[in-house]
Amino acid sequence: MDLATLLGLLGAMGIVMAAILTGGSVLVFVNIPSILIVLGGTFMVVMVKFSLKQFFGAFKVALRAFFYKTDQPEDIITKIVELAQIARKEGTLALENQEIENTYLNQGIQMLIDGTDRTVISTVMKKEMVESIDRHKWGAKVFSATGDVAPAMGMIGTLIGLVQMLSAMDDPKSIGPAMAVALLTTLYGAMLANMVALPIADKLSLRKSEEGRIKAICIDGVLAIQEGQNPRIIEAMLKAYLEPKKRNADNGEGSSAEAA
């Protein structure tokens, strides 16, 4: 589980709720027409922008913002170097007994063990990488669109409330409910956009970048092992994906040196 996403979302909700509780009754901030305008209206408008598959698929992808933990690039590189050492000393068939936690890397290694052609391995792995990144991209777009539409629907609800209020100025009892719709729709729209939709869109964009880098490391590593490259060369090549300050970290360099 991604604690940053969970704590951030719950923390923001908690702060807003604390402000509401210190000011009076929570029920004052509950208005069914406002909720319908913002939630229902926002999702319907967003649905117009995308296909049903993309729209509903975005909610499935959004779970990765909460429950998906990306492998660390350093750990993947260390594992690839370890596999390269074994393949160099004992042959690629010796990799069959190795435990590989990363599913994507394991898929590539299995194709390597089966003697699959380099072009086929590259094509299959790159295609899966593109499809994975594409799912994250469309998920981020759906939630980004939600973040754009929600405040607009809040404004529409505000205008509806103002029209109702102004059309019933002769009835003081109707002014209060109409004003509640006017103000609460703006509040709901701002909360949905800035506390839920836009943060999830940004997190999915981050997931896309992280997963793309991990998969690129796996592709380069598997193809390098197939070519029989020196493990130390493989390690140096893959560390280009890391931040400069992490490239010189003592992460498996000792074992790589031994393999050389």
C-alpha cells in the first residue's frame, strides 16, 4: 500500500472535517441536490470525453495509486547483475532455478531460457510495456478531466442556487436552501477536484513514469544477458537509469567485480 497517497488523502479530508466540526453541525454541509449536481454531473460530462472502457478502467487503474508498490530500480539492477553472473558462468539454463519476484523480469528471463529469438523477446516485452504505460496514461487523463470538470459543475450548481434564490426573494424561507445549494456545490466541486481527482491523476502519471523505467531496465537487462555481456558492463549500463547520486552507491558492485 502506498502510505503517501493514503495519508495525504485522509489527512486532507481530516483537516477539512475538523474545520467543519469546529464551526457547528456537519449536517449543515450536507446537501443532496448539490452532491447530485457535482458528482453525477461531473461523471456524466467526463464520460462524454472518453469511451466506457476508458472511463470505468480508470477507476481500476486508480487502485494502483493506493495498493501498488513499485520495485526499486536499484534492486532490479542488482537482481539482473546476479542473473548475468550465473548465466555467464553456468549458462542461461541455470537461470531456470532462480527465484525472480518481479513478474515482468521473470517473463523475459523465461523467454531467454526457452531460447526465444532476441527480436521476439524485445517485441513482446516492449509491447507489454507500452500497454501498461497506456493504461496509466488514460487513467491519469480521466482523473485530470474530472479535476477540470468538477469545479465547473460546482459553478453551475452555484448559478442554479442563485437563480432559485433570486426568483423567490418574496419567500424568505426558500432563500436559505437555495443559498445552500449555491455555496455547497462550489465547495463540493473544489474538494472533488483538488483533494481527490487531480492528486490521483498526478500519482498515476508518477506510476506511469516509475513503471516505464522499471520495464525499460528489465528489457535492457534481459537482452544484455542474452548477448552474454560482462555483468560489470551490464551494471554500468543499467545504472544510467538511476539518479547520479545513486549510481556510485555500493549496490552489488563487489559481486560484479568478482564476475569480471
